[in-house]
Amino acid sequence: MSNSIFKTWSEDDQDMEVRHQRHWQHLIDLIEEPILNGLTVLDFGCNQGGFLRALYARKPFLAGVGVDIVEQSVAVGESRKGNLPLSYEVTTTPEHHTNKFDVAFSNAVIYLIEDLNNHAKIIKTMLKPGGVYYVTHSEYQLGDELESMQARINAYSPMPMHNHTLSQIAQAFINSGFSVGVQLFRADGFISIDREQLGTKEVIDKVRHASAQKHIFRMRSPIKV
């Protein structure tokens, strides 16, 4: 996670939360845990907190914590949690939650993290032995597609995009003792096309991205004997 705290992230945060609803529901369908009763859940890079609310609606859990480095986003999460067993925290050192979580998630966040090995160590510290970390990530091809995506993200993000390969992510977590699995995170229906994406190249890129470039990792932390 960044060493800096930010007041705001993007004017697009609310629209992004709306767009991610379908992505979150598909992710919830894919996780291997049939129920989360009695478990403690982490959302790493929670933004406005919408994923934990969506997850609780489908698979209730004991308690959930969302961590982020953006004050305004975390404040929105706190304001929307109602009576749910959720808390949201602005922090650059989330590892102070030691051995606390049974299941953790990061949704389209890891591309903003430069040091993958350090990130794996932080997640290992936060998870209970045998805890699971789900990561969604897209690996873009070199060339125009990558340059276009980096330009879009870097235009609004205070942190630059890193195009980590699947192999680099897997290696970082294997280095920390995790068992690692990955599968395609395929689109589960029609892909919406915005007005700005009506050009043939942009549309086919979005279809390709949704059907062949998005992936989900399941990382299991080592069990201490």
C-alpha cells in the first residue's frame, strides 16, 4: 500500500462503484467458500466500501474491514454501512491487523502496488494461518492497448499503473509460502459499451479484455504446524 494518504481519489468513484456491481456479483459466484458465517473478511483497497456490502447481502459474515488510503472514499463507506458489521479505515499500514482475517479480497487494486513481494508479506501478516486472498487482475498486452489503459488510469489515479504479469503476481505469493491458483474471470453476459467506446477498435478491445484478460487468483496462506 502507498506510504501516502490522499484526501480524494477520482470524481468517478461513484460511477465506478455502480459499474463494478456486476463484477462483484460474478466474483461472489466464483469464490469457493459456500458460506462465510463466523468468518472475518478484509477488503484491501475498499474505495467507497460497496464490495463488502454486496458480499454481506449474498454471504453474511461475522465482521468485515475495508482499508484504503483515500479519506473521502472511506468516509463514504462509513456513512453507508448502516447496521452492518463493517468498519472502514484510512491507513498506510494495514498490517497492524495481525492474524485477523479468514478471507481477504482486492478488486482491481494490485496493479497500483509496485512491490508485489512486500504486498504478499503484508497480506500474509493480516491473514490467519490458512486464510485465503482473492485478487482480480487484468494483464494487458504490450503495445497500443497497454499504453491506452495506462494513459486512462494515470490521468485520474494519484498512483501509477503497473502492468504486472500473472507470473509475477504468482511468484510473489509463492515466495511468501502461499499456495496459488488462478482462473479466467470471464464476462457472464453482455458487455456494456459507453459512447466513448463506439469505435471498432475500442469495442473489440473491451470484449477481448472481458473474455480473455481478466483473471482471479485464489491465494491460500500457509498453515502453521
